[in-house]
Amino acid sequence: MTRVHNFSPGPSMIPLQVLEWAQAELVDFAGSGMSVMELSHRGKVFEQVHERTKADLRELLGIPEGYGILFLQGGASLQFAMIPMNLLGPGESADYVVTGTWSEKAIKEAKIVGKARVAATSKETNYDRIPDLGPSSFDPAAKYVHITTNNTIFGTQYHALPDTAGIPLIADMSSDILCGAIDVSKFGLIYAGAQKNLGPSGTTLVIVKESLLGAVRETLPTMMRYQIHIENDSMYNTPPTFGIYMIGLTARWIKEMGGVAAIEQRNREKAGMLYAAIDESGGFYRGHAQPGSRSTMNVTFRLPTEELEKLFVKEAASESIVEIKGHRSVGGMRASIYNAMEPASVKVLVDFMGEFRRKHG
């Protein structure tokens, strides 16, 4: 078997150990004579999978009591609408910090539902930084403040949470959930599509402070209500059972790797290798994100010409380095180095970057 060095921004690579665990029990899970994909979501065997996955996530993230853990469908994109539908009442408004494509989409959905204001943005510099934020950045009457903690396309990331002066903080953590330690108690709601750091696409993790949820408009469809999903423990309808199982295996893998602290250190070392290769290239490679806002998950950079960028992608593929091309909004390259990315693969890319620069610089 030959595995490539997969730098895809998502769906992205899954830890090989997790894939092997799933492979070993795919046909007969826990002696049930069935695949986990064939189990009833209301049966005792899958109930154990579900409860263990929630317990491991609560442990890894330090999720306090009073927060519900939900496994929903529709991706982060559905959450863009569900959040204002559940949290904004008539005449109420929310603040959004717009730092890239996904926060643009989030506020667009919020404006369909109710009122939403751009509290700060880095659009004028093509989203190359996280804006400076303080309590004065936000409307004191805002129902909540929404941020996107990591921006896959532009390669920026929050390294400190904004002070919202008590306004509930909502975060899209689709591309950096479990990449490092966070204080969940500082958030009203966290959501994350699974396909970058948690498992396969098709499942969305939602962590919500239950006291944040009040009465919702009577016209809101049942499936769109967080309270319904909390009351039914993600079982109001058939949940994404295979995705939940895979998230559970990924949580197990993180625990065996030494927990979130060990993963965070590993991620910083991987990102450090790549940023050093960029910074020490004499300008041949140019990072898009400003140094203080650089992501540990998505490293974006340009080369001197578009012709060289096309050649870089072509020659990288011959070395089994794939999915390295950047998004059209930025151009150049994007190396997505989520939790599952091995340091050895980052070293392969760094060595290739050095050789490519010597040949074409």
C-alpha cells in the first residue's frame, strides 16, 4: 500500500491508525455480527458508541456541565442559519467578525433570518490577518458575537479570544477543533464540520450552552431547534451513526497520542517547519497571512510567478505531494496540516520546497 502526502483542506486525511481500527471491525462490530453502519441507532450496542464518543469529547475539550453535545447533519453551512434562527428574536441583532469566505457566508445567512452587523473585518487586505478586537468593537446590545476561529482559505487563525464584555461568543471551529486547548466555558456555542479534524464528512459537532437557549419563534421547524436535539440526545431523527463512530475513534486516537496538549505541540512543530521554509527562502516563497495571525492548520504561500506555481503543483504530485494548490481567492499554495498530518509528511514537503527553490529560484 502506498499512501500519498495528502494536504487537502477537506475532506482531509484521517489518522491511519483510525482507518485501520475501523477496517478491522467494519464487518463485525463488537461481536454483533453487523457493521457499525448496520446497527440500530437506538440499540444498546450503538448507544455505547454514542455515549463513549460524547464522554471522550467532554474529557478532551474540558466541556463543562450545562453544555449539550450534539451530532447533527447539514455541515457548518446549516449552522449558519440555525444559530440566528434559534438565538435571534424579533428586532434583535448579532455581531459578526468577518475574516474570510466562511464568515461571509455565515453573516449572509444571519441577515436572511434577522439583523446582523459586521463588527470588524480584514476584507480590505484580502483577509490576511485577524482584526484587532476589544469590547468597544461590539454592540453592547448584540445577542451574540460570531467568529470563525481558523480560516482555511486564507490561512489565518485566532490565537487569543476577543473580549466580548459578556456577550455570548459563538465560534465556527470546523478547521481547528481539537488542534489545541480551548476554554469551552468562554463560548455560548461551538460548531464544527467533522471533515477536517474530527472524521469523515457528513457529521457536524455542536457544543451548546443550554442556558443560552430560550423560547424560539413558533414558525421554526422542529428539526431546526437545538432544544429538540438536546432533549432527544441527537436522536430526534436517525443520526449520522458512522460519522459518530469515526469521531469516537479519532477521539480515542488523540487520547492515545497524549491528549490535546500533545497534539497542540505537534501541530506547532509542523507549522513551524513550514513557516521557517517560507521565511528563510529569501522571498522566493511569500506567506499570505500576517505573522501574528498565521494558522497552524492551513499554511498559505505564493511563488514568484503563476507559471512557477503551476510547475510546483505538477512536480509536487510526482513526489506524491497532493492537494497542495491554493484557493482561487488567494492563489499559490495551501498546505493543510490538520491533526492527522504526520510530521514526516510535512518534512517531505519542506524538503521538496527547498529543492524546488534551488532548481527554479
